[in-house]
Amino acid sequence: MDLLNEKELYQLVHKLSVDHFKKAFTHDVAFNYRLRTTGGRYIPTKKLIELNPKYVVEMDENEFIGIIKHELCHYHLHIEGKGYKHGDKDFKKLLRETGSPRHCTPLPSQKREYKYTYLCLKCKQEYKRMRRVDVKKYKCGKCGGKLQALK
């Protein structure tokens, strides 16, 4: 998928809004080239959806459409005066109803190489970390078991 111009982007967002939410999208949408770790964001005070253009270039079309649907969930719930934040029941319900993803897949260009891996000896939960963890001081966050450093 090639990068869209402003008009094409607005038309895509409007079409997805009508198709999946049965409501028109009447505010602004734009690419934000400064976004790094997120696929998009909704700014309630401006009623603006900002999208990360790297997701158009680096990922498949379905991933980008999922991000737009996720941001439209925030948008429509905010317009209706309902709970539009990630923890709200209304938001989670609308995500399920529209088949929108809760989180976006990390970009291939943002993949991290972790230096340290730890394993819980009790529940086998694996932890990947950039910095070393003191296994005498810290325990598993899931079950409280002892951690062991792996190579």
C-alpha cells in the first residue's frame, strides 16, 4: 500500500466509519511522522485522529485498517459521551463488536534485541529485558516464583 494523500486518507477513514460503525466521520485525520511506538492516537480536544505513516509502508493493509478502526472506537465513544479510554467497558465492548485490535503489532523497524532472558522456575513465565535483573531481589510478577537467568 502506498502512502495516501490527505483526501484519500480522509475517504478511507470515513468509509471504514460508515461500514463498521454505521456513523459518519466528520472531523480531521492526519499522518503524524513523529509517532514512533504507536500506530495512531485520538486527540479528544481537537477531535483529531493521527496515524503513523510507517504502518502504511512497513505493514500490510489489514494492520493499518485495524489501527484506524481502533482510533474510530475512541472517536465515536468520545462524541457520544461514553467511556472512550482503554480501560472503559464501553471501549472494550465496541472493540469486540467492530473486530478492532486492542493493540497494534510492533513495527519491524522497531524490533528490539533483548540482552537478558529470565525464566520463572515455578510457572515457566519468560521475561526478556534490556538490563540485567537482580534475581535475589526480584521475583516472578505472575506467581512470585524464583527467577533464573538464561543464556
